Amino acid sequence: MKAAVIGAGWAGLAASVALREAGAKVTVFEAGHTPGGRARRVFHTEFDAPLDNGQHLLCGAYRQTLALMRRVGRNPDALLMRRPLRLASLDGRFRLAAPRLPAPLHMAVAILGARGLSWADRLAMLRLMRGLKAMSWTPPRDWTVQQLLHYHAQSDALIGQLWEPLCLAALNTPPAAASAALFARVLRDSLAGRREDSDMLMPCTDLSALWPDAAARQVTMRYGSTVRQLRPSDDGIDVNQERFDAAVLAVPPTFAARLLDAPLREAGAAGLLNALKAFDYLPIATLNLRLAEPWRLPEPMMMLREEAARGHVGQWLFDRAQLAGDTRAGELAVVASNAVGIAERNRRQAIEALIDQVAEQAASHPARMSAMPEVTAAELFIEKRATFAAVPGLTRPLNTTPWPTLALAGDWTDTGYPGVLEGAVRSGLQAASVLARASAEAAA
């Protein structure tokens, strides 16, 4: 089978790996020049090592992603720093740490031993987890995260300290608008599964080197190649007037709708076309900082306390030098999900406010950290369409289309997950399975 994959993000490359393993000759069309899509390597002249267009965190429950890394010859144990779940604020006022105990005891001990929470809030957390389990982890489809939390009597302090940052990290959507069903799925798989499922996995290399580079070497890559014409049929598909037996369309839904507008109308598939056009998007901002001298954080990833009125809107802080194992450098990454305010603000002011947030909260840490060194370089990346808005009742397309020769892939397809890396990988693998199954049925 001669197969095309349109888009070299994590979904498209996952599909290309599976198609190649099934015996297909795979050509990947990518408008950019680096594999990885919205989780890729970027270069900046003021930073010695490559940066990422956005800092990402994986978790132990990402089984398909970890398996795919091994399939392309990459060792997750060497490329990802694995730590038991530990959420600690930079100002030292909050910490939740899971010990290496069998599940679910590890989470019970973590919650009961949490620092910075009242006993009432700790018991409320346990009540929420028990309540979700009683719901079979399936709250009403039209509920928001905020409704779910209020239903289970979570206090405003607990929501602000823990649940809101976790919701933003997982769904990139504020609790008042985010889907409770998707949030429950994330909590189920990460906190209520095996003990190792709750582990935090932090990349020690750039995101393209994690596995996309290796996947790209196994297929024919056409970088700088934008697909402007797509004509699917029951017996093949034309991509930029080149004939293929099958194709995976792994681009954002807006672009998919543009490419498939006429074919879907001709096929009478208005429902799919409308679903592709129905997505809204939210930005994520990542501020990379190079410091004048090494400055090691107590943890490679720490939480930041928000104060929106002052522009202190970062939620997470990563010690990039610690993750890379570089003791000679000081490099940080500040992540702000749902970064609408940053995208609309003066860029210089936004950077200064985030730097001030880090320096101020580090100064109040009880371990008396040294003062944050001078910032010698700052680069702010704003991925304006980082994820779809994960709102209740959103209809997400399946991988199938009206044509057996064309499958859809992307974290926006109906993966059961929000717009996370594991969802992208799963969608790509499923899209390849759809095409392989259709090819087998046609041959029979």
C-alpha cells in the first residue's frame, strides 16, 4: 500500500509508524521543517540547547506513547525523568507527594499528608475521588469541572490551590467551562490506576528528539510541503494531484475542514464538516529563561501561585537545566495555560510580570533559596491554537470518514482524552488501524 500522511505532529507520526510496520510505503507531508507539530524542537540564538515550542509533561498512564517510543528505538527510561507524583509550590506553602506504596494507598497517603491544606479539604479530596469512583468515573456529560467540584463540596481554597491548576494543565480550559467528563477521565487514568500511572515523566531532551525524529527517519519526509488539494475516493486518494492508495489527515480540524469542504459536501457528510468547524481554541504560553548563573530549584517541576491582576499568570515552573543534567547552566521554563491574557498583553510587560512572579515566590520559600540570578535571555512562545477548548457536549469526529481510503488523526478526534500528547498518539495509531482494516477488507 502506498500511503500518505498529512501532518508530522505526534498523531501523524504515530500513524506513519503503524502504517510502515503494516508494510505500507509511507510519505509524510509537513508544511514545516521539524517533526513534532505543536510539540517540537525550536532553535534560538541566545540559548545553547534547543528549546521546545511549549513545555510538556507526560505521566505514567501514557502507555501508548511509551510503547511507541520503544517501537522506534527510543528508551523512555533514558529520555524521561520519572518521578513519583509530587506537586510542590515554589513559595513552599503547598505540597502533595505520593509515596512508593501500592495503589490506591499511595494516593490516600499523599492526600492525608498534604501540606497547606486543612483537614476538611483533605477529607473533601478523598470524598471527591470516592464519589467519582461511585459514578464509574462518568459524571453527566453536560457538567463542567466547576459543577463537579461544587457537587462534591470542594472548597474555594482547595479548588484554587489544586483542582484549578490541574484542570488547566490537563484540559487547558478553566474549570467554569471545562468538561467534567474529560477531567474525570484524566483523574481516573493518572490518579486512580496503578501506582506508576501517577508518576510524572519530564522530557530530558527536546520534544522532537524524544521520538518524532526517529519516526521521521523511518519514512519518506517531505518538509516544506503544504497540501492544498485532497480528493478522496473509494479506491484511492489524490494528494496535491499525486495518487496514493490511502491517506491519514493529521492536521488541526480547521485545516481539515478547508481541505475536505467540497468532498464532504459532495458525499453528503454535512455532519462531519460541521463537527470539524465547531472547535474553538485556547493558547498556551511558555517563557524560557536563561540565567546568568546556575540556580537549582528544589524540584524539577514546581507550581506557581497565580495573581492575575499583577500579570502573575504562570502555573508551572520547570528547571530545564536540572532536567538536562546540566549543572553549569541556569535555565527555566514558565508555563501559563489558557493564556488569553498574555496573548492580548504587551509582550515585554508579560515577560517582566512572569519573571517577577518566579523571583517573588522563590524568595518566600521556607528553605531560603538564593535570590534568582539575573535573566540574560528570555523567549516567550505563545501557541495560539495550542488545544481545543475542552467544553462539555463537544462532538468530536471519529477516525473514519465517508471514504475507506481516508482516516482522520489528531488529539481533537474522539480519543476520550482532552488535547494531550497521549490522545494524539492514540488517534494516530487508531487511524492507521482504520486504513489497514479497510485495505484488508478490500483485498478479501
